[in-house]
Amino acid sequence: DVACAGHWRAPDLAITNLHAGFYQQQMDAHTSLNVATRALDLNFASDVDPHKLVSLLSEGAQHLLEPASWSEPPKLEGSLSLVLPAWTNRQPDWRGEVLPTLRVAGEVKLENGGAYRGVTVAAARSHIFYSNMVWCLPDLKITRPEGRLEVVHEADCRTGDYYFHIDSTFDVRALRPLLEAEQQKGLDYFTFTQPPALEAEIRGNWH
């Protein structure tokens, strides 16, 4: 079900309380659009399972989302702004024209556990920022029964440069499902009386 209210005062169009229900999950949003400048602002909160919306995502995002599972969907809230392409442009260059104007600030919480490629977690949360085509996760925290993983991550979509700072007390053998068969053999040489403490910085380029 969908319900909303709004008003039009040229050149501003406002949707003041858009509410949508999906499979007993909810999404709420408030948005405004300046028709003259094409500037769009959106505030949102959602506990809708992202798998239900997978057809709306890019192929790359679908590939990243597919291995994820959870008992309850993550909660997401935040805001975004962007400048839409010219109304007369029927074939806009979304990546070249619109993406550089996108700004995102939000927070995601997975409070009741989940798994990614067979690696289970008890909980996860992080703020998420995107601006000037740079992603930033300043405080990703993942917990498991034996310890926690804290990550700072930045990635530049223009250059492909990335950075990770990792602080972990995970049992590294729990990450075994993420590795190739030959790589898994390396972990089999080790046993631990308690999970090792690990701190690392990683820099590189996705290309």
C-alpha cells in the first residue's frame, strides 16, 4: 500500500509524507523538487528487505547483494540530494551528469544477525556517506560471538583508489568461506587458543 501528501508552489514540488508498505515492511520518505533547478532532496527511513527491490539496482549492486542474508532486514535511514538531468534530455548520461551531484548521508543497522557468503555475524552497523563520487564508511562495526571487527573504508569512484583501516578480534578462520579452495589451505595450518588481535591498513586501486 502507498499513501502520500504534498503540495505544489511553483517552482517547488514537495511530497511531505510518502509511506509505502512492502511485505509487512515499511518505507517512509519526505522529498522536495525544484523544477527550475532540478534539485531533488530526499529523507528516508526503511526496514524493507533490499532483496525485494533488487530489480531496481544496478548489475554491480545486485552482484554484491545476492550473497547476503538475514533473519530480519537491515534498517536504513538517511538523506540524499542530487540534480536531475535536463527535462528535455531523453537519454541522459546518469553517470557523467547526475552521479557527480549525488550526496548521501545515512546509517544502516543489522541488529538481529545475518550472513555474507557463509560468514555469519551477530550484528552490524555503520554510517554511510557519499559525496564528490567518494564513498566513506567511517565506523563499520561487525560483531560475532568471539569478537568484533571495526573498519574505516573510503573508495574513490573516479580513480578506483581505496583505503581500509581494520581493527579486529575475529577468529580469522571464520572468514574461510570467503576464500578460494587453495587459499583456505593456508588457514588450516593454524590453531588459536584465542582469536588474534589484528590491526591493519590496506591501500590500493580496484582497477
